[in-house]
Amino acid sequence: MAGKNLVEFTRGRLLSSTQEADELVFEPGRRKPPRRVTIAPEDKILVSREEAAQLLSISQRGLDYLVASKRLPTRRIGGRVLIPVADLRMYARCDHPERIVS
């Protein structure tokens, strides 16, 4: 029987994995972890450097040069560097014929 999925019938319910069996057991002291909600980058107020680079279709290094040269503003929350989506949209609306790296 090695490699086959074991199926058992418990409390009138068909169980196919140990995870489902664990869900049937009630433990009053055990809390469920909070659910993570994913939000599209366009709907966020601030995005990470990686998301900002993807939105502008440039590399992360190119984005770092824009931030270092003060062409793109950032916000710091804790140790994270975040870029406002509104500023990304404003930057993307204009032409930038000059090279990012100078």
C-alpha cells in the first residue's frame, strides 16, 4: 500500500488526509492564523521597490538610481522603503529621454 492515499471514515465524514482529520479536532486554546489578503499593486497607496520596478517596467537597480537621484520620492515605514503609487503614475506620464544612470 505504499504510495497510496489512505482513506478512512470518521464521524460520518470521509477523510482523505490528516489535515482534514486535524480540522475536526477542536482545541479551545489554539487560534487560527489570520488570513492574508492580497491587494493588486494598482490599488495600494505605497508599494515595495520590487513592485514599483515592475509597475515602471524597469529593473530594481534602475529604480534605485531614480530614488538616489531624488527623481522618485520614497517613504520609510520601519525598515522598509516604500514608493507612493501616485508618484509612480506621475513619473510614468512624462517622457524621460535621459539615461537613468549618469
